[in-house]
Amino acid sequence: MIMKKHSSGSEALPGNRLLGRLCLPNCRLIMGVKEVNERRSLGRSAFPGMGLGTSANPLRSGTTIAELIVACSLLVTGMTLIAGGAVQSHRLRQDTRHYQLALDEVANQLERLVTMTSDERNAAIQNLRPSEWLESILVNPEISAETIDDEDGERVMVNLQWNRRGQAIPISLVGWIPSSKLNFLSKEASQ
């Protein structure tokens, strides 16, 4: 027996078993087994959307493909942007690491040159080359140094350049050489 639900109550309708859909606006169960069988015998036009191979809503048959194309294109675009960002992030980390290593090398060379005597320093500047460890990491590193003596005092400038992307300026550090006058004054102050 099929029950028809009303807001005031329910009443019995003739039929075999309950089958059908719940209509939300007026809350009724519709279509029993007999009605479904009658509509199936009439063909697809009488009961649209319930035949084999058709969608539940015949007006939406093409939107699924369009939605799939949009979703796939958004996915590909998102993955392309993420992959590009990951590659750029890796390159930036590598460039930063190389720059830090080059800066450490220049600082070490400068410290070594500043503590030498004038003759030792001139000989070391002529034979200056990057460490083997740095040569194994950076591409074609070239290091140079020069002694500058002017009214600001005597100092050593060390430059390091290597092959990298873009128009990169060399790393330069300057260290002042302590003069004999300063050494004499510091000895007097300590006494």
C-alpha cells in the first residue's frame, strides 16, 4: 500500500509497495511500482532521465564535460605555477649558498693578507688563487687582490667573481692594514 503524506496526516492509496521519490515542496511520496512500470512501457519521452545511458537531468549532459575541462585546465595551471615556483626557489637557495661561500672565501683571504708583512703580502697577492674546495663548488671562480695606499691609509681590497646567472658584480671586501704608528700608539696605551 502506498502512503500519501499530507501536512494534516496520511491516507492510504492503492498499490503494491512503496517506490519513488520524495517531493520536497509538499512532502509526498509519488509513484508506486505500477506507475513506474507504466512509464517504462511508454518509453523515454514519458519518463525522461531514467533510461539506461542517460543522465538524471538531460539538460546537464554537456556541463559535466565543460566542468571537467575547466577543472583539468585549472589543475594544469596550478601545477605549472607550483613547479615553476619550486624551481625558482631551488635556484635562489643555491645562489644564496654560493654567495655565502664566496663571501667566506674572500673574508678568509683578506684576513690572511692583512696580517702579513708588506713583502709577504705582495708575494701572496701575485700567487693568489681560490681554495680547491671553492673551485669544486663555484663555476670558474677568479680571485684578485690589490693594495691601496692613499690619504685614508693603506688597505687591501680582495675581489671574487664566478660564472652565475645575470649581470653579477664581484664580491669585494676591504681591510685596512695596521700601520706602524698605530702599533706604537697601541703599545703605549697598553703600558
